[in-house]
Amino acid sequence: MRRVFVTQEFSELRYVQSLLGEQHIDFVTKNEHLMGTGSAAGEVPPFFCPMEIWIADDQKEEEIAAMIQRSLKAPRLVQASWRCQTCGEEMEGQFSACWKCAAPDLSSAMHAD
Ligand SMILES: [Zn+2]
């Protein structure tokens, strides 16, 4: 097991998870549940527990870590993020609906910069 990605941004975590999933890379996510509503692990402040993605294949650590970083910097990720008006979760621009409560992006028309 090798750690290839660490983030405190749930939107980045989701993006990397989908990226690895698309490429059929075996991975596990650590600390993801700590970033939820807080009902499960109230004793640990989320900011002390960055979320981590670990891959099963040690040989691919550098390759996959580099691929993740390239993808995060790719132009298509520069879409403006938005905040769900139903639950308040912040979303990357590539999401058209809230991953948490499935509410659609209502803020796209506003451009509240
Ligand atoms: Zn939501």
C-alpha cells in the first residue's frame, strides 16, 4: 500500500476517486468518514485528519501520484466551484449536482464571485 494523495478538500478527494476508478486502479480512502457530518467521530476535528488515498500497487506509486497532480492542474478542473444551497457543501465545478444531498447546482446562474 502506498499513499498517493492527501487532501482536505472533499471535492478533490471525489475527483481523484473518480479518476482512479476510471482507470481501474485499486485504491482505498482513509479518513473520508471523518469529513462527513461529524456525527460519527465528533472527538476529532476534521482539519487534523486530511483524507488520504492509498493504492494497492506499490510499483505505481510515483506514476499514479504524478498522474493525479497533472489531472488536478488540468484546465478542465479550473471550472468555478460552487456551494450547495441545500446542505452548504462546496463542490468542484465539474459536478452539476451535489454529491452529498443530490440537489442541483442552483448557483451557476449567479456567478457570485
Ligand atoms: Zn447538498
